[in-house]
Amino acid sequence: IHTYTSSADVGLNTVQNTSLSYYYCLPNKLFEYIQCGLPILTNALPDCMALVQQEHIGHVIQTYTTAGFNQAIDEMLEQDWTSSCADAMVSILLTARWQMDSLTPSATSIGWLFV
């Protein structure tokens, strides 16, 4: 899958906001795109949008329509993602890790942490 995904020019996230579960999703596919060094084109779901914008690794589709997709693709093509995106991806891969919080009798949690 890595070879197939790496051959793409862009990673596309098109999860539709049809429920709260989808609204708050952060698909594993986004992290696969990061591992492959692909710039990400995502729709405006809060967590997906925050990751892409805060890390400067892609572009957000503002409206989930054909015109919105076309506009986002055009805007994305105007930028040179080769160097800026690659630097951000390396930074993410070097600093992001899974970490298990200390175990307590009341709860355990595992979360994605940027350190």
C-alpha cells in the first residue's frame, strides 16, 4: 500500500460531514499520507483541518461541492509543495509519537501527542 500511495501527487480526504462521528474524525489515511510525504487536500472537518493548517502540509476544501474541490485544487497547484511540505512532514515524523499515559487504577488512555 505504501508504494501505491507514494506514487500519488496528493493525498485526498473527502469524508463527508454526515454525523458527529465523521465530523470529529481524524482518519488514519491522513497519517499514511504524512508517512508518504504527500501534501494533503482535506475538507473542513475540525481535526483534519487543524492538522493540515497547523502543520502546513496541505490545503482545505472550504465547500464540499464540485466548485469547492476545483477551487481548492487550483489554489493547491499554485504553491510549490515539494520543499515546504517535505520539511513539515519530516518534522512531524520526528516529533510525533504514540505515548501511553501512566497507568492508574481509575483509567488508562492512549493518545497522539506532539512533543
